[in-house]
Amino acid sequence: MRWHKRRNEPVTSEPAKSAAGTTLLFGVGLGPGDPNYMTLRARDIILKADRLVHFCKRGRRGNARVTADAIVPPDAAREIALAFPVTIEAAVGDAGYDEPIAAFYEEAAAQLAAEMEAGRSVAVLCDGDPFFYGSFMHLWRRLAHRFPTEVVPGVTGMAGAWTRAGAPITWGDDIMTVLPGTLPEAELTRRLVDTDAAVIMKLGRNLPKVRRALKTAGLIHRAIYVERATMAEQVVLKLGDKPDDEAPYFSMVLVPGEGRRL
């Protein structure tokens, strides 16, 4: 394995090994929620891995694990649930969030390392793509330099959202910007003004702020709200028609581009 000279982190560019081979850590992208969007590679690993790992809220099963139910039933002998100590109780950047979450990732990495040191393969199930705003990345940073690792890309949630919304997101030379709704309102507005198309994620309690930024940027008429894209509870509507500011974790706002059309 090669190492990044400046950041002292692994560069995982080596060819991936098979699930039946020597790879021990898998980050498996399961797509936006509909199990039909899982790749063949993801299915193969899920069926063969010794341990199936998923992130979740306390007392709940993670959405990625529910997606995997389509091909493998719950099996207590294979399951490792990693329950976040905090979710929305504290703000990102506050000690009440960052400190327990960092400790959580350290403990989770140690738990999975023990499994792999015993020779068992571990598949961490990920919503969307593991390397796109994914919790798996925090485990990868701690473990990929120690154990043979393969990351399996997945269909992103935003791809599922714009497809189900029937909204081509970029035309011609449109520039697309992906924005977290956690940004300050002024920064959201500035970046929305400077782009042709946008996807705004991490809504939740930030939706009122996002709505105001879109209005200020003159884009509210193009904004589409998508909730639980590709899932049974999917909701798609113009943001301007949404009567409330409630937004679950699996939601985002799309601003399709209006570039060159031939």
C-alpha cells in the first residue's frame, strides 16, 4: 500500500481483491435506498462477508441494513450495529458533539480491528456511496492502512433524487455545486449565486435557512424538495409548495441547471 507523503494517510489505489480472497475491510455502497440500485459487487460482498456492520441511531436499525434485507435476512451472528452516541442533540463543531463522536469512531474502529485480526471479513454497509459524506470514511481513515481494504462505489442519494424528480441536473457546461445546509446563510447564498446547478444536503433544522438563501439568490422557483428518494415513503415537490419546514435526514433540495440544450 502506498502512502500520501504529506498527510501520512493511505492511498488505496491497489487492485481490489475478491470477497473470497484476503480483503478484510469492505466499505459497501448500497445506493439511495431502493435495493434494486445495489451493484452486483455489493450483493456479492454482503452475501459472503463474515460480519455485516451498519451505523444507526440508538434502538433502531440503520437504513443501509434495512436495504440489505432484500438479499439477506437479519442474522445475529453476523450483525454489528454501531449506534451513534449523539445525532441532532448537539451541533457539529460543539464539544458536546465532536468529542463523543470522535470517541465513538475510535471505539468502533477498535471493535472492527479485533474482528479482522481474528481473520473475519467485515462489510460496512453504507447509504449511497461510501466516499460521499459517508460515516464509513472515519473508519477507513483509521483502518485502511492496517487491513486489506476495498471500497465499493454506490449510486448516490442525489442521483436517485434527481432521477425520481425527473430533473436533469446539469446541461451543457453547467457547473454543479454540492452544499451542506449547515453552512451559514450568507455563505449558502453566495455559493448559490455563483453556480449553475446545486444540490443542498443535510437539511433537517436547516431547511428554513436554506429556503431563505434560495429566495435571496433568486432560485426558489427552480428548487425541488426530495425526501427519501427511491424509497417507499418518497416525496417530491417544488420547495415553494412545501407548507412546512420539516425535513428528515434523507432529504435534499435540487436546483437543476438551465444550460445549453441542443
